[in-house]
Amino acid sequence: MRRAVMIGTGSALPRRQVSNAELARTVDTSDEWIVERTGIRNRYVAGEGETTSSLATEAARNAIEAAGIAPSDIGLIILATATPDQTFPATATIVQAALGVDDCVAFDVQAVCSGFLYALSVADSMIRGGSASHALVIGAETFSRILDWEDRTTCVLFGDGAGAVVLKAEDGGDRGVLATRLHADGRHNQLLYVDGGPSTTQTVGKLRMKGQEVFRHAVTNLAQVLREVMQDAGLTVDDIDWVVPHQANRRILDATARKLGLPAERVIITVDQHANTSAASVPLALDVAVRDGRIKPGDLLVLEAMGGGFTWGAAAIRY
């Protein structure tokens, strides 16, 4: 059986780190208020010259270096983002040019916070189908560019960043992507959305969210999709070494773990350091845990995320 095996991870963050205390000087909030409700202590905000494509390119280079391959080996680039550099062309093609890859398949996926899981699932299918032997899957965002910095209920939650993985087609063996599950329910558009767009307001718009309702749906949907993907892969909770979740809110992470009966010490948590980086969240947390030695070759991982739309998904992987 051909599988998509993860052979390298990478990430990138903007230069500027913004603490809760710094935010409290311009927004009616406090470090205590933010930490109690979200678990977030810091986030990174893109400055002049830092874009979704520049962060994605840096993360991609780090993943390619970790994989021990050349950029020219890449035959597929899928970039998950809700904050592209331009309406078109795809930001993936900007990354392709920056990496010096002359010819490959390159396109963007837009599923907001679930984008990386959607992109990973597409790349897995294309590798299994023989479309590429090496794929670069990236999640990258500059959400600071679409935040209303006067709305304390949303602006404290998000940050900028990028994460990337290199997948390699391998025949036989037990490593690689074991199963993926994706969902969407467009009836919940108005709970988490951006109030602008080229064909409606001809503006970029700002992020709007009804936090309590999103929280309720997130805990239910994430627990459900994790059960589904574990069943598809023939796994139980006891088999899982690490859960790498979307880093939206510490309370969501804790509630989802409790619902599944997962020990908290098996959940990778970086939301305190990076806040919610949308599509970058899962690969960024994954890279942190790989590089600090927690995630090791052979470990069984489950990745999960839910975002605006609603969209949600999960993947089971033997690293």
C-alpha cells in the first residue's frame, strides 16, 4: 500500500511578539481576563514586509531542510490560508517561485482553521493516486490583517504564523497518514466569518465571531471527528501517543480531551505561546513538538481542527 509519510516539519513566526500586557494598553482587557478565558499569553503579529507567503516560504524551507531533500524534489504544494497575499494568483505559487521550484502542482485551500487538515487530506489522496512523490503541505496566516483591533472579544485571540510538512510517497511499511475525516456545515456561517469579500463588499472585511456558540459546536464536533478517524484507522484512545489539536482556546482543548477520556499530558498545547493562528495552528504545534523531542518516529498522532464555515476534520498518522 502506498502511503504519504511525513519526513520533515518546519514553522515560522513574525519578528514581533505581543503579550497580553501590551494589548491591555490599547484594548479594554487584561492579562488575567485573557488567560482565564483562553489560556493565551502571547501571540506574534506580522510587521512591514512580513506576509503570508514570506512566513509560508520560511516554514517550507525549514521543513524541506528537515526532510533532507532539495526544493526541486517537490512535485506538489498545497497552501492552506484564509489570508492570501492576493485575491489571485494562489499564494502557493508565490511560495513555489520563492523556493525556486520551476514546475509543480501548486494551489491554495481555504477552509479557515481546518485548512491544514483539508490540505493534508488532499495531498494524501494525490500521493496515494500517484500524482506526486513529494508534497509540501503548508498552513500560513496573517490574521492580524483582518482583525478589528477595537473588538476585545476577537483581537486577543489570534496571531500570525506558518507551519509546513513534507510528505513522501512510500510503498509498504506502517508509517504515514492512516486515515483522514473531513466535514462542513455551511448553515453556521454567521457564527464565525469575515464581513467582506471581493464579490460582496469589494473589501477585505474584518473577522466577526459569536464565541460561546462556536465553543459549543467545537467541543461536540471535534470529539466526534476524532472518534471517527480513530475508528477508520483501527485505533483506540489508548493507542494514541499524541493529540495535536487546533490551538484556538485552552478551554476547548481541555473539554475535548475530557470528552474523549484523553489524558491532558498527551495533548500538545502551544496556544499560550502563539494564540490562534488558524490554518497554521496544527502544523506549527506539530513542528514545536517534533523539534523539542516529544514527538518521535513511530509515534501515533491524531490531528484535529475546526474553523469558520463550519468546517472540521481530523487525521491519524504514524509519524
